[in-house]
Amino acid sequence: MAAATASIAVIGAWYGAGLKETREIKQVRQLLPTTSLPFPLPFPLPSFYTAANAIYNPQKAEARKQATPAERIALLEQTRMGLVSRRTTLEDKIAQLEARSEGREERRVDRGRSF
């Protein structure tokens, strides 16, 4: 009885996740303009990529075309600062993960010696 209940819950969760992913894919594809890509996407976009309008925004593209060189440089510098801060955040996370991994390995070695 418990196994049947558990299996129903698992299947329901799995089915619900599939429905959610399908809905998100449809939303993302609606945001993508058909003229920006000369071919259909051969794969569905991942569910975390809900900012598909950032790929192509006609208003922003037109504003970038009409921007002066100084404005373009300022925009590029601003973008660079965001990317650099993202990189340092990711590097910190990687360092933390490596430190945790090394700590686990040391504990495994210590356990092996204690026997």
C-alpha cells in the first residue's frame, strides 16, 4: 500500500515537472522573434533561461545603433564590470567547493588510518 502511494506521488511529480517544462519552453519560444533566427532551434531552451527577450530586443538594438561611440564605450564598460563581478563570484564558489572537497578527502584518509 505504501509503495503504491509513493509510486503515485513520484509519477505525479514527474508528470507535473514535465508539464511545467513544456509550458516554459512555449513561453520562451513566444518571446523569441521568428526573424532573429534563420533556422528553428534544434533543441528546447533550458527551463532556467526565461530571459529570452534579452537575446533580441529591437528597441535596445536600435538604441545601440544610434548611440555615440562614448555611449557605446560606457555600455561596454558597464557590461564588463558585471561580467567581472560574476566571474569573481564564480571563482569564489569554485574555491569553496574545492576546499570542501579537499576537506572531505582528508577526513576519508583520517578515517582509514584510525582503524
